[in-house]
Amino acid sequence: MQPPLHLSPLYKFRAHFNRYIAFSLFTPLLLALGFLLLTMLPPLLSTLLRHRRHSLRRFVLHLHYQPCKLFSTTSSSPLHFPLSHPTYMIWGSNTSLGKTLVSTGLASSFLFSPPPQSSSGSRRRKFVYLKPVQTGFPSDSDSHFVFAKLSSIASRCNLPFSLVASNSVLKSSVSAAKSVLSVGGHFETNEFQFGMYDLNSRETNTVLRDGEAVSELVSKTLYAWREAVSPQLAAQRENGVAQDSAVVEMLQQCLINELEVEGENEKMNIFCVVETAGGVASPGPSGTLQCDLYRPFRFPGVLVGDGRLGGISGTISAYESLKLRGYDIVAVVFEDHGFVNEVPLLSYLRNRVPVILLPPIPQDMSNDLVEWFCDSEEIFDSLKQIMISAFSERMQRLNDMPKKARDVFWWPFTQHRLVPEETVTVIDSRCGENFAVYKAQNNEFMTEQFDACASWWTQGPDATLQIELARDMGYAAGRFGHVMFPENVYEPALKCAELLLEGVGKGWASRTYFSDNGSTAIEIALKMAFRKFSLDNGILLGYAKNDTTERCIELKVLALKGSYHGDTLGAMEAQAPSSYTGFLQQPWYSGRGLFVDPPTVFMCNRIWNLCFPEGMLSENVIYKDKAFSSRDDIFHKSREESDLYRIYSSYISQQLSQYSGTKGTIRIGALIIEPVIQGSGGMLMIDPLFQRVLVNECRSRNIPIIFDEVFTGFWRLGAESAAELLGCVPDIACFAKLMTGGIIPLAATLATEEVFDSFIGDSKLKALLHGHSYSAHAMGCMAAAKSIKWFKDPLTNHNVIAEQGLLRELWNVELVQQISLHPSVQRVVALGTLFALELRAEGSNAGYASLYARSLIQKLREDGVYMRPLGNVVYLLCGPCASPEICSQLLIKLHRKLDEFSQIKELQTSS
């Protein structure tokens, strides 16, 4: 039977050692503060310590009050940390399994192993131990344990190295600060109320030896609490909550301070470990699981497993939790308790990850473990070498990626000649809406970039939903793998279809047709619409009688200029001529449609303006209401009573008249539009009144209506469906991209029951003969079901205004207006999760092929915003869950870079 945790040898040793340190280093003092208990006081009297030969110790203490900051979801500066030296996380499958022993063993191996024989190798070494979260302080301090053990090993093992060691505690709760500072009576009791304090305690030890080799140990605790409980509970009880952003920023700063070395120190060999508290899924100070708290860094890690009876399950669970979140684990280490746990673990891991056994921890409480560390030297040397080799391989791969990418990739929508190797973006990971981007210039480092392209318009998850989707997709893959869809039903597909019909299809759609991407969803929609039109207009009667005389009828679509419905051949036929459809790109393109030039709406100089295409208004008509005081006025239903409604109706009727009549060989068989916003056409906002008139005119003529919501659907424009903004519904609609949260491809074409009925008959040949091997694949449907529910639930998406069914305003109105005043900006559109602007440009500087925005984009990427333009159109996209604060920061950065952009263009013009 496994002994209780508090009776385990390792736990008893640590507890005994910590009590020993407390009594030997601290002078006890009772502090009467009402409900506060008796606490052990920190070491202020260095005379209590046993001095070693050639050793020097000193202890310095400072205090500065600093209340805990309110949580900020993002920083004005992107996350940035060095990657030029091996840096690893030390994880534990549970608490009290020996994470600190592993860290200490690695420090000993790195600092005290023989120096490299090569003359070019540095004889200076630095080991950095960082403990972001510590409870039970000051009686329990892992950073002090590492500091004390390394000092003891250096003194007793007579190694030919000098050691300079330090241990610091940067911030602590009030309770912990009182325990430390009450020794000298340096504080007033009523001064302490709440928050975290700049404790800045520091102790040092120098062990001098002959020779030039110098080893340095830097041991730091970032945040400390007094109670020996979980960090979340300690933070709550001691009124000292450290928010996630504060912990991340503090860790980032420590990494920069200790790893970004200059001058002579550049030759120093450095090794860094960041040791977590408790188990992988133990909560941090704010309650966030630590495996989620440190995701922005995604350092590779070592997992300290459990060698006890029952430890296999916990170790595997911890490993899977880390892999689910995208962490790389280079080794699993645990103490040998004689249960041969390594055998099933190696079998489970399939030798992908080495499993290393540590010798049993001595049960003698008086043992200071120095001999144990010496006996384990080869084991820790092996672990260190595994970690250094993995680091070298990772860095080599990261540095080789740009060249290899140019050698083997064929990027879409990219002229490779315009992408030099140094401009290739190396993305190491993603957390929520941020990329972790590797930079090799000068010092190697990782920096954070906000994905303002929403990874090509698909992404919506915040960091929390990202993990939820990974978990649910793993469940679907494990349970279903992939199963074929025709004539079958399984829960993910059924649930997804139900949610689609209850959500974006509510009130009009009754059927869901699954496919794999937006373009194929459009192809399916066109087939549906043409069948419905043909049936309604008697075109199929001849087919039933084997009469071929009607087969010469050609069906076309009514569509808008500037539209874009996908890259497959049929979808391209349904869009107007453009850069995407020319002979150079699509020699088969003929443009099977009537393409109408629509009126557009945009903001310029703080005012929303209406712009009419040439020829829409007759010369003797002067329409005065071309400006709107607010964006909401543009969508208002009262506009249907205006003269403009009648002008639009007359204009559309005139366009359709050339295909009127029942005897013509060319018929308009479908209307297809991108509701409100044309994405690839340049983020153009179409006058919603014009699109409502289009729908009404086509409906009166029995022409099926298709809404292409591949881009606009699922809150992209501030409503679950852009149809809600238009105030009218289609017969068929296509959805993709955000439907799955953007994590995996899946598309759906929704249709009315009348459209479905047009394919019903006795012959299979009358069915819709279109499909994909991965139709309704379980992982995609599972992700879609999760995303659909997540985005519309106010409990998970705080941007949703439940009573209105809309997102709150994400883009600060004043900032949007300021940008619209900028001399370099021609027009602005801000709606839902989209902000777009068009730069003033002429000739070759305008249009999709323009490189005019290139320098602006590069400056924004350097400022932590990843963007990709549409010619001289620059846009920002965020997810439906993004905070308005993040969006404001993006606008501020964009406005600042626009100023720099304008100055550069002025200089270029003047020169």
C-alpha cells in the first residue's frame, strides 16, 4: 500500500530540511496580529550558519509596497524572451515528487562538470533557477534549497571551480513579508493591508578555488506566499493575488535580465530551468492551471513522474495534459521505488521520450543529500546532455526553417521572388490570438505577434477555447476516428447540424449539407440553387420525358462586382472578372453571371459616406442623403421608405430585364452575394439597403438566393449571421472558417426544405451527387459544436450582449475616427471583429498587386502585430472573444505606424 503523502520519504526529508533551515537561519518571534498564527522568521543572523573554508555569506533585505495590479489581458509590449541558451520547464505529475532535486542535480551537473577541452569553449558557466510561484515561504523555499545544496556541494566535494551563488525572493504576500521583516522591527503593523510587495531579499555565497574556471548560480523566487497550500488558496487567504499577466511579465523580465548577456558575458555558457509548483494541473495564484499559465512561453520540459505504486497513471495523465497544450517533453524522470514503473512508461511512450530513474532518496532525516547528489552524478549528466542535445536540435531546426521553406513550399497567393529568406516568419506556436515568432537576427529570441489576419480569417478562439477545442477533437478522434457520412449518423455530426439550424439557420433553414471548405460549399450551393430554379420554372419537365430540346438553356448567376466566392472552377465562374480570374490564373474562366456594380459605404474624416457606382444615378437625380451620422443608421429599416430604395429597385430591375422572359436561352438561376462585407475584394462594405433590394427583387422573380457567409458568418461582423444585419434571409447559405473556431477545415451549406425537396425522387440520379470523403468528419463537427456554443454564450464570450444577439463594440469609436482623419487613409470600415482601411494610392500603388503597404506591414510586425495586406488595403481581424482593450492597442499601434509610414513616403517623394 502506498504511504500517505505526508509520510513519504521525499516529503519527510523536504519537510525536515525546511524546518532545519528555518530554525538554524531564523530567530523566532511571536507577532500578535489577531488571527495570524505563529510563524517562523527568516534568516537575518548569518552567525547561525556553519561557515565553510573560503566561504563568504551576506544577506541583504529591502521592502517596497506595491499593491497587486488589476489583471490585464495583454501588454502594450509584446512578449519577448531570449532563446540563445537552453531553457526548460521542470514539471511534476504531482507535488512532492522531487522537482527541486532534479533542478539541483542539473545545476550541479552543469556547473561542476569538467570544462570543455576546446580552447574556444568558455570556462564561465551560469545556471539560472527560476521559481515563479512558491508557497510555504519562508520556511519552505525551493530557490533557497537549490542555493544551499549547491553551496554545500561546492564546499565539500573539493571541486576545482569557484562558485558565486545568490538567492533572491522578489515579491511576497503581506504575511510572508511580515515573517521576514518583523525580525528587526522594520515595519509598522498597520502599513500592511493587501497586495504583493517588492521584498527583494537576497543572500549570497562565494566559494573560492584556485584556477580561472568560475561557475555562477542565480536562484530566484518570483512570487511567494506564507501558507503551505495551493498558490490559489494562499493568494486568496493572504489577500495577495498575482494575476497571470503579472506572473508572465515578471518571468519574462527575469529571463531577459539573466539570459540576454553582452560583451564578455556573451561567451558564458548558460543553462536555465523554470520550476513549476505542485503538479502539472495545479492552479497558479489566479486559479489558472499552471500548464495553461506558462503556455505563452512553451519552453520544452522535463516531467518529474511518480515512481510509487499508482504513479504510472498520474505520470501518463500529466504527460498527456502537457502534450495536449503543445509542450515538448524531452525526458521523464522519477525516483526508483522498486515498482519498475519505467517499463510500462517506456512501452506507452514508445521510446519517443527517454525515461530516467533516480536512486532512492535516503530516509535518514539527518542526511543532507550531498552524497546522494554525488552518487547521482552520471544520471544527471545524462539528463543534462539529453536537454542540451534537444536544445541544439531545436535551434538548428528553427534557424534552417526559412531556407527550407523557400526550397520546398509553394505558398498560395504569394510571389516567391518577393519573399527573401530573412522575411519568412517562423512560427513556433500559438496561444489564443498570439503567435510565438522566432527571430534569429542578432541574438536569438522568441517574440509575440498578435495574429491580425486571424490566420486567414478563420481564427476565433481565445487561449481557453483553444484548449477546449484540442480536448474535444482528441475525444472525437479517439472515439470515432473517421467514419463515412452517407446514410449514417453519429453524435458530433448530428449535434453540429442541430446547432447550425438553431443558430445561423434559425427561422429559414431545415437542412445541413456538410463539405470540407468554403469554396466547395459554394459549388454545392450553386447546384442546389440551379436545381430549385429549374424545377420551379419547368426546365426539368423535358428531362423527365427524355426531351433534349431544353438542354440548351444556360443558367447564370446574379452577383456583385468585387465579389469572391472561392478558388474552385465553379465558384470562380460565379464571380466578376478580377485579378483572380484572368487568363493568367484561370484560362477556363468565362464569367457565367450578370455582375452588378454595387454602392459602398465607408468612413472618411469621421463621417460614414455612401458612394454610388458610375451610372447608377441618372444625371437629373441628385440624392442628398449620402452621409450618415452613425453606422447604425446605415442598417436602419426606415431606409426602406426612402427614395433610394426605389432608385435601387429600378436599377436592379433594369439590369435583370435583359434576361427576363421564359423563352430565353440564358436565365438568371441564382443570386449569390457576400452579405455586407466583400472580403477578398478589398474589405468593401456594401450598402445593406442595396443588398436587401437585391434579395427582394430576386425573390419576386422566383430566383433562389445564396448568401456566401464563409467569411462573414459566426460573429465576424458582430452578429452570428450577417443575414441578421441585413434583416432578410436566403434560401441557401454557406458557412466555414469560424464555424470550427478555425482550428480545422469544415464547411456547411444550409438550405430550406423547398430546396431539399427539389432533389427528392425515385431515382438516385435525381439526388445531389456531390460529396467528399471527409464529409461531416467527427473532429470538425465536434470543434464546430463547441465553437458555435462558446461564441454565443455570454458566460464564455463576454462580448455577447445576450438581449440584442450582438457583440459589443470592439473598436474604439474615437480611435477609428482619428484614423479616418489620417492623410494617408482614403477610407475606413469598422464592423464586428473587422477593422480595415485603404491607403491613398494611385496607379500601380493601388489594387491587389500593389506593394505600397509593404513597409507599413513590416513596421507593424516589428511592433508585435502580424498583418498581411490586400494590396493597398490593410486590415485587422480579431476573434469574437477578443477584449476591446486589445483592439484599442492594435488601433493605437496602427495609428502610430501610419504616422511613420507617412513621413517615409514624404521623404521618398521629396527626394
